[in-house]
Amino acid sequence: MSSDGCLLEVRALHHWFGGLHVIDDVGFSCPAGAIKGIIGPNGAGKTTLFNLVAGSFAPRSGSIRFDGRELAGLPPHRVAARGISRTFQATRLFPRMSVLENVMVGMHPRSRHGFLAGLAGPLATGREEARVRDASRGVLELLGLGPLAGRNALDLPFGRQRVVEIARALASLPRLLLLDEPACGLNPRETEEMAELIRGIRDRGTTVLVVEHDMSLVMGICDEVLVLGSGRRIAEGTPREVQADPEVISIYLGDDDA
């Protein structure tokens, strides 16, 4: 980790699609053990920035360092193996799998099952599957989903599906969890439950980077907030500092006097 305690450090990041410069010289840091929010209007570049960190896109230029090691250009599976896991704005649960089986899939980056395990024979493979199953049940219990382990994931209410996707992301034991619009589609009660869930994840030692439109959620749970506009960094600081920034007030959070 860098000497200043930052787990994730992004510097001078650029990305474009065709002639559209969607990420323009963006830099920010995310301290270990924090919840950091990324906000901004539609088209601000939030999702693209998220995808760059997760390895879904390779930046045109710039640096993405995680725990002191460069990530820029690594494919998603190698980013995951480094200790970063993510969710998606649209839930991507496997429709023919149970809740438990969906979470077991998330353990793949940490699983020893593969070619060498197969050579060791069915006994070793069976032991590994049992280990993955037990660990996945542990994640479900931690998030209050234990009684739902045998249910088909898509039979659950939408809010519970969101939690299953987070459980799957946590199954790989990430040091950094990327949450893409976790409150999207949730009602106020579910949003408050999501806020408590995210706080609990942070309190158990996982750093969280969250893209979210719900300002009450962001301002209520985040230690720091990054504001983007038209692909550029507009402001960064604590929720209180961001809320007091004149440009953020006038453009992104709204000005009651306007």
C-alpha cells in the first residue's frame, strides 16, 4: 500500500470512444477502509470510470494503482485476482441457479478447483467443492440470506436479488468492492437497508467504491465523494465539503435559489 494509506490511486486517466472524450484527465484516491462515492449527472463518465478500474476497458492513458501495483490494461479476471470485485447496475444473476450456487460462482477467483485439482482426482475435487459451498453459506449468513440459500435467485424480490449479487461479489474476499448503482430500483426502506449493508461491509474491513444517483444514500454513508462532470473531476472531499462546493451546488446537487 502507498505510504499515505491509499488503497486505490488513479492518476491522469483518459479514455474516449471514437471522438468522444468520456474520461478527461481524471485522478482520485480511495483510502483503505473507506466508503468512497462517485456522483455526477448522466453522461458524466461515472460508469466508464468504474469500468476502467474493474478492467472492463483499458484506459487510453493514465495510471490505476491498487495496493501499489499497476492495474491499467489488466483484463477483469486478473483485476479480480488482485482483490477487486464488482456488481453491476443491472443484476446479472444466473437464472437457473439457486442463491447459494450464484454465490459459489463468485468464489472462483479464490478457488483451487481447476486443471491441477482435476488431476488430483474426484476426492480432491469433492473436498474443494465442499469448501466453496461452506464458505459461500458463510457469506449468505453474514448478509442475512442464509434461509434463502436453496431458493432460485430470480424468484426473490428485487431488493433481495441486489443483496445476492453483493454476496457473490464478496465471496471472492475482495479488498476493494465496486458497487454500481446498488440502490437503483429500490424503495426507501430497501435503500436504507442497503445503506446499513454497505456500512457493515466497510466495518468488516472491505473498502467500498460506489457509483450512485441517490444523493441521500451517498451523503449518508460515504467518507469521501468524487464529483464528475463531462468526464472531468469537478470536486472531491467529504460529503460536507462537496455539498458546500458552489459548482456542485449549482450543477449537480441543485440550487434551491435557482
